Amino acid sequence: MKDSLLLENVKYLVTCDDQDGMLTDVNLLVEGGVITYIGTEKKTADHIIDASRMVIYPGLINSHHHLYQTFTRNLPQVQNMELFPWLKTLYEIWKGLDADSVYYSSLTGMGELLKTGCTTCLDHHYVFPKHSGDTLLDAQFAAAKELGIRMYATRGSMDLSVKDGGLPPDSVVQSVDEILKDCQKVVEKYHDPSPYSMRRVALAPCSPFSVTGELLEESAKLARSMGVRLHTHLAETKDEENFTLERFGMRPLDYMESLGWMGDDVWYAHGIHFNTDELKRLAETKTGIAHCPVSNMKLSSGIARIPEMLELGVPVGLAVDGSASNDGSNLLEEIRVAYLLHRLNSSSEAPSGYDILKMATRGSASVLGWKELGQLAVGMAGDFFAVSLDRLELVGGQYDPKSLLGCIGVKGAVDYTVVGGCIVVEQGRLVSVDESAVAAQANSSVERLLNRES
């Protein structure tokens, strides 16, 4: 049984619940990893945090990432490229990935996520070099366990290489049979569908331009037979749209629908280049979108039609995307950028700062199909983060705590991050690891990856 944790005299509790409630001067109790009480009665617990000068928010949920890309951020040779040439250049580095680089890039990326209020990380790992064996997802789950973050891994895949008209090199693609066999093994080994699980798995072929229709169709069948979700990139660029039109005579969403990829167990990363009819079909089928504003801006991919998606009822979560196109793992930054981007593009039709917070909490929980996450209420997981109002940079910002993260933003680390009632970030520092030691080891691993011979 996990220790109990009490947040005492919380100044502002932003619940993101069904009533969009914000409570003041309340106590929040977590027992066994689950919120068991919110109210004004005095309670006691094994651990107590004085939250009388703090705003408490539900833990942020990252709905799309590529943690391995943490080791290829800020590289000068790709900084002015768009998606297709960017990918082709970086594949020449990524084909050298191994368990060591995946472990330390995962520690780095998830550590940054935790320090900035994220309590659940969805990662889309799809690069499996032939030399790396089948231990890469093991390395990710080991890193997640060490940090104490909720990990939602996807077993990604690619089977369409350059010689077949795709983008990736031959050394990082696998056969359909190899992929499906390993997908089944990973789901059986790691997927825990229980309400307060620390690890789940989805199946995630990479994209229409790096996988075959056979892999997409067979992955959907396998996922549904095993009760897991489906994820991929879609409608990220005009290049992708041209690819599916030329090769299949269909727009990307039509192509995916023809292969069984629509429904409330499916969510797509990006979703920028959908037309109005397609947005309506996404809403009708409850097919979700992971919105990645910073990455979309850096790669000049475009601006997703988020105001219209929200109006129509498309499930939308927030995400950082890979650190090579971001170049970080900071959902707090993503909230503020999303708010400002859509204000610029849509003016009064744009979502509010609080709407974007809900996208990063309730919205992301929805696209991941995880109903016990994303809000602060009795019966929900004890996942949240705390920000002190005594920070100089937040002076004057306390009059609308619900929109604070979008309108002002939080620079740097949060004060506390709690996952399942366990304190994993305290006073802005990771609790379970020595950050300096991890940084040194990770930098050594970066050097080995970047200097590895082809």
C-alpha cells in the first residue's frame, strides 16, 4: 500500500472536473494512489504539504512524443528543414539507436516532463534498428519506473523503406510478421489496463509514408483482438497528402478509414490538414487528435484547426512531439504556445488559457482512453502538480489561476509533481535520481550515438 499524502489548505485547486470547479482553502487527501477526499475537514496523512500559497493543477498528460529524439535536438544541419528532408537526414543518425541511448534519452525526456508538471507520458517509438534487438521498450519502461512517471508506450513500426518508396533506410524497417509478433509480446508483457496502472501499451505503425497498408490493417486487427488502442501520425504535412493521393488515390483520412483506422480507440498525431468534412467525421467517430503546436511551428507544417475541432466535439489532447522537432519536453511551454498561436490565428474564436489546460488534462486523458486521469476529484488518480504563488514572475497573476498557465506561463520547474500520491518532484528537482549524474551519463550516450559509424 502506498503512503498517504495530504495537501493542506490549498490556496487554489483547479479541478478540471465536470463542473470546471476551482476550490479555495481546501484539503486534498490521496490514499493508495487515489484521491479519497477533497474538502475543508482537517485530515492527517503520512506526508503533508503546506499548500496555502500554491495553485494545484491536475497532472498534465502528454499524448504524443518520441523520447529517443531528445538525443538529436538542436542539430544545425536540420534546423531549416521541413518534415520529409528532416526525417531522411535524421534517420541516418537514428539507425544507430540502441538500448543505452533509448534508456538515457527516456530518462532525460521524461525527467523534463515531470519537472514541468507532466505525470503521464505517451511515447511513440518506431525506430527498431536491426542491431538493437528487442529490448528498446524494456529500456523505456525501466526509465519510467526509476522516475516514477506513468508510462504509456506504443510499439511503433515501419515496413516501407527507401527501396519500396518510403523514407526510412532498410536497416530500421521490419517485416509485418516480425512486427506483429513483437507487438503481441510487448502487449502481453507490459500492458496493464487496470484503472490506476503505471504502464500501458498501444500499437502505432509510424505513418502512411513509412508503412504498408497490410501493416496498418493487421495492426488494427491485432490491437482490437487484444483490447489496446491505435496511434499514428496523420495529416501532418501537404507532402503526406500528396503521397497518399498519388499512391492510393485517396486523401490521408480516407486511406486510413479504408484500413479500419477510425473510432474511439484511435488517435492521430498532428491532424493539421483536414478539411471540414473530415473534421466532422472525426467528431462523429470520436477519433482523437494529439495537438503538437511547437513541433508544427518549427517544421513549418501548418496550424491545426483546433477551435473548429473543439466546437465540433473532436477529442483533442496536447503533446510535445519529439524533442528533435520541439526541442524539449515541456508541456507547460506547449500550453502557452498553443494559447498564443490560436489567439493569433483565430482571435476571439480561439480557446482560452483554461481551455488549453483542459486539453492537456481532460483532453489528453480522453484520447488515451484513460478515464481515471485528467481531473482532480474523489476516485481519480492522485496525479497533480503545484506552483507557488510567491514567485516574482507570477505577481498579479493570482486572479485567474485557471488561465494562468496559458496567459502567463510558468518558466522553469514546478514546485511539486505527484504521481499516484508519490512525490516525484520536490522544490523543482527530481526525487529519485541524481540529475547531474543522469545528465553526465546521458551526454556520454549522446556522444556515442552521434559519433557511431554507419
